[in-house]
Amino acid sequence: MTSAYIVDAVRTAGGRRKGRLSGVHATDLGAISLNALINRSGIDPTVVEDVIMGCVTQAGEQSNQVGRNCVLASSLPDSVPAVTIDRQCGSSQQAVHFAAQGVMSGTQDVVIAAGVESMTRAPMFSAALRDQGKDCLSDAIKQRYGVKFFTQFVGAEMIAEKHGFSREEMDEFAVQSHLKAAVARDGKAFENEIVAVDVTLEDGTSVCHDADEGIRDDSSTAALAGLKPITEGGSITAGNASQICDGSSAVLVVSERALKEYSLEPLARIVTLTVTAGDPVIMLEEPLFATDKALKRAGMSIDDIDLFEVNEAFAPIPMAWLKHTHADPAKLNVNGGAIALGHPLGATGAKLMATLVHSLRARKLRYGLQVMCEGGGIANATIIEAL
């Protein structure tokens, strides 16, 4: 079985809800990362065999096969096929997995894994029909799990309670995410991964969007303490949860044959990939167990990994992951996470991969692990080797 290599990985800077990217059509937003990936790698766009696009809210501008529409809005020829997939928050990490599997199987040589989510223009939950008398959960599911619906907010509260995390501890974790992200931004740590986007604001002003909008330089536990919990009597707030975000991302995955044929230089090699699933009620704890499986498949220990990207959907997720794995906290989300940088749902998987690849290379480190919690109690885990 052949190896799968990452030639480049890019992302747009996160745009806050109704922020700088809110005026960009969702398909154009996805096309921006596709264009940047082709331009930066220098690969002939006609040799791309597929585009696998992650997207969660497939409604409105993101409906009707948004992956294909992103290709049609890009500089790629219309001979390049595309597919849209939904693994919830891990959609574009799964896109990376599917791309790698196509390459590793020997059936494809050049595949783009990508993601897009305009949470401003296609709001979260807008694809659900529960408010129209229809429900995605059948009675059989509700009876099996004893719930009327699954909710990430309840799951996050359950994890905080199960692992004994206080509101103060989670707020402190959130503050550190902002501080790390601010240091990374000021130190130009994101320079090699961010694609600049020229946008026109509502007042007609033209600006270059090249920095994550959600970073709060003045974040403090005192400020976060004043926020109201999302659920009554809970400890999860907007301050210790990921930010609603607009953005796109893309990763170029190729075979060794493609490296030679097209004179490409790889940034990283995919060591192993896995996906696991468990309890859909607590929902968000699965990254702990997906990490265990990925390490076992790779024949590695947690100490063998140099950097970790664990999505900060809610503060208790990476906190529980640290507690479970006994990983070095100094290696976790070194440039901040979704609490500060935003979580553009379907784009986050490839976004974190871009951050992980470039962070490893900037620090001259070798191995990285990425893992994400996902709706339905699923988690993707990927281990890469920087080259």
C-alpha cells in the first residue's frame, strides 16, 4: 500500500459571525482555498482527480452539492469532480481521510480534501426541520437512548461533570486559548497557512482579511465569569465554547508517484488515520478513545507525539483529553484553538490539519496528532509526520 503525502494545506482566517467574511457567498468562500492550494503548489489543476468537501449545514448557499459548486466557482476546470460529505464537525478531517485512503489504495494519485462553512450565511441548525413538525430522530432512536434529541451542549456539560471540571477551570483554559492565539498571530505563526481574502465591507470599504477575527487580546477569567451559561444551571458559556465562524480550508493529498511525476515537495506524510464512535448522548468524549486507537494502530505512545491539535469545541473536551491521555499540556493547541480562532464546522478539520502541518515544520518537530469530537458521538484521529 502506497503512502499518502500532504503537499500543502491552507485556510482562510476565521471570520466572526456577521464579520468580514459574511459578505462572501459560501461557494466563493470554498473556492478561495481551492484556488490558493492550486496556485501555491503549482500543480496542473487538470490532474486533480477529486475534491472531497466537508460541510455540515448543507442548506441555502451550501445546499445542492456545495463541493461541486465550489469547484465551479474556482479556477479548477469543470472536468474535476467533487463530493460533499458530512461527518459533522469532523467533516473535512474525514475528507482528508478519504483523500488519503484513495491515494493509499492506489486508485488515485491527486486528491484535494477541503471544507467550507459560512455560519453567517447558512446558520447552524438551519437544515433541521424539527420546527416544521419533522424530526431527524425517529421514535426508535429516542426510545433506545431515552432522549427527545441529542445536544452538544448537554454533552459538554456531562463531560465537565464527569471529569470534575469547574467553571473557573474551563474559563481559565479559554483565556489561555486566546493568549496563545494572540502570541501566534503577533509572531506570524499563521503566515504559511492563511490565505488572504480581499473583501468589501457593508460601508463599501475594501479590506484584506488575513487575521482571525475572534482573538480577544484582553480576555480574562473575570470577564468570562460574567457570561450566562448556555443551559440553565450549567457551566458551559459562549466564553468557554468555540466561536461561530466563517471560513474554508483545503489540503492537497498525493501519492509518491505524483510527487515524482509533478515534481512536488511534500510537507508531511500521513502515518495513520482512524475513526471511532460511541455514546451519542455524552457525544463529545470520543476523541479520548479515538486517540487510543490511532496510537495503537501506529505502534506509538502519547510521548512519541510532538504536537497535538484537539478541537476546542468546548473547553472540557481538550481538558478531558489531557486527563485521559496524560499528554504534555505544553504540546496541546500551541497556537490557540477554536475558542479563540473559531470553529467553522465543516472547514475545521482541514483547517486544523493546516495548522498542525505548518506548526510542526516551523518548530522542526516530527509527529503530530489531530483529533476532533463530532456530532453523534464520533471522532476522527490522524497522525502525521512532518518532512
